[in-house]
Amino acid sequence: MDISIDFGITVTDIIRRDEDVLSHQMTLSKEEPSLSLLKQLLPDIDFKSDVNFLAVTGGKHLNLGDEIDSTKIIHVNEIDAVGEGAMNLSGLNNKSPTIIVSAGSGTACILAQNGNFVHCSGTGVGGGTVLGLSKLLLGTSNPDEIAKLAKEGSETGVDLILEDVVSGPIGELPSDTTAVNFGKISKLDSEISKQDIAAGIVNLVGQTAARIATSVATTFNAKEIVVVGRSPSFNGLKNSLEQAASIMGFSPHFPSNGEYASALGALLIAEKNPPD
């Protein structure tokens, strides 16, 4: 059996490949990686006999050293792991430049071409921003509750759009393009619904990720954008990202199982270069 683990800021993803069967599990990240944590995460595994190797990536994976019992630990660079996993899941030709957006707690942009992966931009705005602002403004950091509120609301309840602030179109931008995120709040005396606030938060994060990704794609002459990570599980965020990217002529790919792209990439890289 081959095993990989991605120690994310919010979620830890575990992938196992037993012959041709690939399985995935996740758990909330509660402590830094350690050998004792590995045994907690994989209580059914005998590291002396059950595992060919353990590939690790993500936060402070270097804490783990090079071996657990008699099983080799392979450390995989996070950028390489995300890139390898995202390109595998997307099915795109790896010869053309592609921008991979890792939309997790924050947002990272990776340039992928010919199997090489380079971190080229990013922003601290991401899924963690959605959770943090929601806790401050809505009193909850539960992703399901936030997603439900956002689905029931509209960002136009808190955002100023172009038709609110200008007398005519600006270039090719649609009249409902966001002009100022949360710009409407200071002008309103009435109470704003939690649903609209949630929609505004999600829209802010999705648009920010799209602006970064499309700018980087244009800079590197990349025609494709692939979005992985857990943030797109907020449908409102995914929609906002898609709409903002479409203004710049891009139609991002959101591959299935993108939430564990990094763990998958670590596994694939380790399988290409197994320990002796």
C-alpha cells in the first residue's frame, strides 16, 4: 500500500492506494505533524509491514523526519504536489502554460508547464477569509451554514455595482459588475440581512482569486486556469470566480476531487520516484 498525507492549515487529507483502489479521507487539522500524530491518523496501519512508503506534504511536514518504524517518509514540496495533482485531475496537456489556482485557506497561483511547477503569485484572501469574516460578521464559521446563507442572499445587497456609481458602461464590463465590495453598507441605514452579508463575503473572495489568477495567466500567456482546493465547494464562491474570470476571457476548470489535489500529487510524485 502507498499512502500520502497533505497537512493543510484547516484540513488534513489522506490518500491510500491499495493495488488499483484509491481511497481518500479527511480530518480537521488540530496539531503539528509528528510521528505520534501519524499513528493517530492511521491507527489501522502497521508501518513495519503494511506500507511501501508514506509521502507527506503541507505545513511543517519536515518535522516528521525520514522514517516511521521501517517505512520511508518521502517529503514532497507543496508547490510540486499541488501542481502534479491538479494537472492529473484536469486531464489538460501539460506542454502548454497553465495557471493552477490552489484555493484553500489562502490562494496560491502556480505556473505549470512541461511537468515543472513554479509559484508565481497569490493572495492571503481565501477560504480562511470566508470563515474568519463570517465568524466576525455572522457569528458562525460553519462552512455549511455559511454556504446556505450565501445561497439565500445576494451580494448586491452589500456591494455597489457599476450601474449604481456610473452613468454608462465602462469598456466591455457588464452593468452588474462589482464596483465596490461592501460599498453599499456605509450608505444604508436599514439592517442588512445575514444572507446578503454571507453572499458578499463569498463574492469578495471569489472575485479576488479570479483577479489574481487572470492577471497571472495573462502575464505568462497561459490560456487555461485550473482551480483546486476546498474553497470552490462554496458554490457562490465558485460562481463569483467564474464570472469574474469570464470578464477577462477565461473559463476556469474545476476538476472533480480538486479538494485533495495536493495529497494526490504527493502520492504521484512519490510513486514516480519510490524509495530504494
